[in-house]
Amino acid sequence: MLYTPEERRRRDASPWTLVQGVLAPIQFLVFFVSLILIIRYFLTGEGLWVANLSIVLKTLTLYAIMITGSIWEKDVFGKYLFARMFFWEDVFSMAVLTLHTAYLLALGLDLLSPTPLLLLALAAYATYVINAGQFLWKLRMARRDAEMHAVSLEAAQ
């Protein structure tokens, strides 16, 4: 069982559950468009400014989902980060945040030329994809858990 009955109740009652459900696909869409813009730059040498802007937007959506996700985790599990159920996802999220933040610093302080800067963004994106996969797997497991819980409730009646 992924959630205790009380955690499930708090999850379903939290307004942050909906916020996470809305922000996750938005962040993925921004990621996907940004990835295309980065690839376009590498293939053509054009559009560096729009690729960088898209990475900044992706990073801002990441911050938004991480902050609201922490609030959600507090609502459901009583901890802002590293709750039992999401411990390893949160650990990996720190790597995702670190790489995205390093990109912002490198861009803002002009520490890297375009190619290494965009390679740093791609490294951040690779960690994001892994982390998103972790969360999608957990969502799938939670849905299975909910289905089994519903079946057991029906059987008890």
C-alpha cells in the first residue's frame, strides 16, 4: 500500500493535488518545445536567444512545480521534502534543481560559451526526464493501489 487511508484522504482533499496535475503537463510541454529549440540551435546555429529563453522558462516551471510539490508533500505526509513515499524522487529532484540552477547561474554570469551552456541544459533535461519517469511510475503505482483499495472496499460490503 502506497498511501495509508489517512494519507489518501489528505491527498484527495489537498488543492495542491490539482495544482500538481496541471503543472506537470505544462512543464513537460515547455520542456519538449525547449528541447526542439536547443536541437534546432545545434543543427543550424540559429535561435540561441530563443533556446536560452525556453530553458529559463523550463527552469521557472520546474521551480513552480517543486515549490508547490513540497507544499503538497507537507499537506499529505507532514514533511516538505523526503517523505517516506517520495524519498528517492525528492533526492533525485535535488540533482535536477542543481543542474537547472547551475544553468541559470552560468547564463546570468556569462560563465560558459553557447555550446557548453546548452550541453549543461541538456544534462539538466536528462535528469528531469529520469525524475519525471520516477514520478510517473509512482503515479501508476498509486492508481493500481487505489483500484485494489476500491475492490477491497466492494468485497467488504
